[in-house]
Amino acid sequence: MFGGKTTGYILGSIVFSVCSLAFSLNNASFGAEYTGNSGCKCHMGKGCFEGEEYKERLHSNTWEKRLKGTPDAENPDCLKCHGSAYGEKIAEAGKKYLPNVQCEACHGAGSEYKKVKDNYEGKGKDAFKELLKKDPLLARKVQYDAGLIVAGINGPATVKEQCLKCHWENKDDKNKCPKTDKVMDYKDAFKKDDHRDNDEVDDVIKKMSPEDKKKWAALLPKDEILNSPLKPKKKE
Ligand code: HEC
Ligand code: HEC
Ligand code: HEC
């Protein structure tokens, strides 16, 4: 009764529906909101690479510097690069965007992975730290499952791909800033912006067998640039 074509079609639709179901479940289980940088406090402390250095980066104040007080201050065409989370769900009521290129512009809406860190499995504020010591990979997984994105691992396939959402390498690029012709030198830009640190997961990865690497591929760097040596850490 079912000719090859029909079976193919039915199978196709099943595969398609299962995929879209998985997709919508994923998104539904997030309901994640953008918290803004103040939600990233544990990364922003003194002596902390991302936090201290971030404040010196042009990403951190580009809205104040380039848009604030101009007719373009709330222009979506500018905010997509000089701001964050335009048109997305933002925790603070009434906000339509976040100024500047904040952490979540690249790492995804933070409310859900913040909950994991603050109160993993409802076991209080030390539970995540304990998990990180006991099972670093699982600690990474639960954060990724809660929406944390790191380009080159579980987000855009390469870090460069993420940068090119707001930067360009060619003056004639259609997706470029109308106010400047300066093009990105990726290698240089990566060096300036790189803020990886050597954490518990990295130590585990170094000792992993090739079989385990395969098994945990979803949690490991795919972009080669993420295997390049880290910057020396700044002392407090
Ligand atoms: C595709 C992303 C993107 C969009 C869209 C965008 N910008 Fe930019 N803009 C950038 C980047 C990246 C730079 C910095 C380039 C550099 O210094 O290498 C920049 C630089 C600037 C500068 C500094 C120029 C200079 O003289 O150095 C101003 C001012 C500016 N943007 C305003 C705007 C305004 C206003 C809009 C909206 C009309 C806008 N931008 C849209 C990404 C963007
Ligand atoms: C422009 C995009 C971008 C912004 C903005 C950004 N990050 Fe990152 N972040 C990345 C990328 C890409 C990586 C991995 C490679 C690297 O460090 O460049 C990363 C790595 C990290 C890591 C290390 C992960 C690891 O496994 O070593 C932490 C922690 C982190 N970011 C926190 C932050 C915090 C906190 C902020 C805000 C203060 C922030 N990031 C802002 C893109 C960004
Ligand atoms: C959401 C948009 C956005 C993303 C994504 C983004 N940038 Fe930027 N970046 C900007 C804007 C806007 C500026 C301009 C800041 C200014 O001059 O006001 C900028 C400026 C910079 C600068 C300072 C200019 C310079 O050459 O010194 C560096 C470095 C940089 N970005 C690196 C990166 C890297 C590396 C990535 C990818 C990991 C990245 N950016 C991703 C928007 C973005």
C-alpha cells in the first residue's frame, strides 16, 4: 500500500516533526531572559580576567561612546552591533535592549545558567562549585543545557563566525557599520578579546583518552583557535 515515495514522505515528516519538537522543547525549557552584566557578577570581580579587562574593552562602552545622545541611540540598525538583546526577553521590565556588547551578546541569555550556578538542583549556592570539583564536564554540560553558549564549542562553529556577526573583513561587506570602513583583522582582534581561563574542565580535557574525547565531543572545542595557548593571567 505504501509505495517507496510515500514511505519516504512519511518517514521524512516523522523525522521533521521530531526535529521540530526537539527544537521547540529546547527553547521552551529555556524561557531564558537576558540579565545584563550585573547578572554576571561572579565573573566580574576584582582580579577576574573577564570582568576587569572587559571594562577596558571597547565592547563594554560602545553604546555610550557611539550612540548615546545621538538620534541613533535607539536605532535597531545600530543596536544590533552596538547593543545587546534587542527585541529579546530582558529580565528588567520595560527594557527593549541592553546598551553595549555585553557578555550575553555572545554567551546567550543568562537567567537559566545563572540559576544553575546560584542553586544547582535546588541545593544551594555551593552546590555548583562542588559539582565543578567533582565532575567538571558535567558542570559544563548543565550550563550548556541551560543556555550558555561558547562559540567554537556549542555555539557558532567558529569564534570567527561569531565575530563576523558584527565585524567584517571586507570594506564592501553589506553587513558593515555605515560609520566606518575599518575592517577586522581577525587574528589581532582575537588576541585582544581572548578571555579564556584555565578552568577545571580544561584540566580534565588534557588528560582525556581519545575515546572519551569522542564521547564528550559536544562539550569540547572544535575550533582550533580555542586550543591555542592562553594569555598569561593578570595578577591581582
Ligand atoms: C554590523 C555591525 C554594525 C552596525 C550595524 C553598526 N555598527 Fe557602528 N561600528 C561597528 C564596529 C565593529 C565598529 C568599530 C570598527 C573598528 O574600530 O574596527 C563601529 C564603529 C562605529 C563608530 C566609530 C567610527 C569611527 O570613526 O571610528 C560610530 C560613530 C558608529 N559605529 C556608529 C554607528 C551607528 C550610528 C550605526 C547605525 C546607523 C552603526 N554604527 C551600525 C559595528 C556596527
Ligand atoms: C564578543 C563576544 C564575547 C563577549 C562580549 C564576551 N565573551 Fe566570553 N567568550 C567569548 C568567546 C568567543 C570565548 C572563547 C574564546 C575566547 O576567550 O575568546 C569566550 C570565553 C569565555 C569564558 C571562558 C570559557 C572557558 O571555557 O574557558 C568565560 C568564563 C567568559 N567568556 C565569560 C565572559 C563574561 C563574564 C563576559 C562579559 C564580561 C564575556 N565573556 C563577554 C565571546 C565573548
Ligand atoms: C554584538 C556585536 C559584536 C560582536 C558579536 C563582536 N563585536 Fe567586536 N566590536 C563590536 C563593536 C560595536 C565594536 C566597536 C567598539 C567601538 O569602537 O565603539 C567592536 C570592537 C571590537 C574591538 C576593538 C577594536 C580594535 O580592533 O581594537 C575588538 C578587538 C573586537 N571588537 C573583537 C571582537 C572579537 C574577537 C569578536 C568575536 C569573538 C567580536 N569582537 C565580536 C561589536 C561586536
